[in-house]
Amino acid sequence: MRMRKTDGAIRLSASDLMRFKSCRHATTLDLRLIEVGDLAPSEDGAEAELLQRQGDEHEIAFLDQLKADGRSVVEIPKDGLSLEDSVRLTLQAMLDGPT
């Protein structure tokens, strides 16, 4: 998921934060796309797709390790929820803290 503007507020994903960390200019372009709409992003190349797959695999391995260590994990479904519902459930899980 990429950043988006909802009800006048910009919503960022973890991927947006990592993108900013690696390339602030890319974030500037993303913001321009949202605010002005005069840019058209190109399709991801093979290298970007490889990095995305490796990132996904790392996240899954880390999550599996947390579970194996007996840590409390709350998983918010990625499919079938609106952005607003995902945000609400994430905030609630953070407020509830570990169980």
C-alpha cells in the first residue's frame, strides 16, 4: 500500500517510511502525485520486485520468530478490510498492548 490522502490527512504505510529512509526524493514525488496529480509513476522493475519479495519474506520470518519465542502477536487481516477499519484495528491493538 502506498501513501494516500484521506479526509485531508496523509496516511503512511510502513513501506512509505522505508522509502523515505532510503530516498527522500521518492517521497517528495509521492507527495506531489497525491497533492498535484501531474506525475505518473512507472511500473516497478525486476530489481524493485525482488526487493519487495525479500522484504515480505523477511517480515514473515520475523513474525514466525516472534510467535516461536512465545510473544503475543496481533495480526490485522490484509484483505477484506477498508483502510479505516485497518487503522482502527491497528490502533486498538496498540492501545491494548501485549496480552
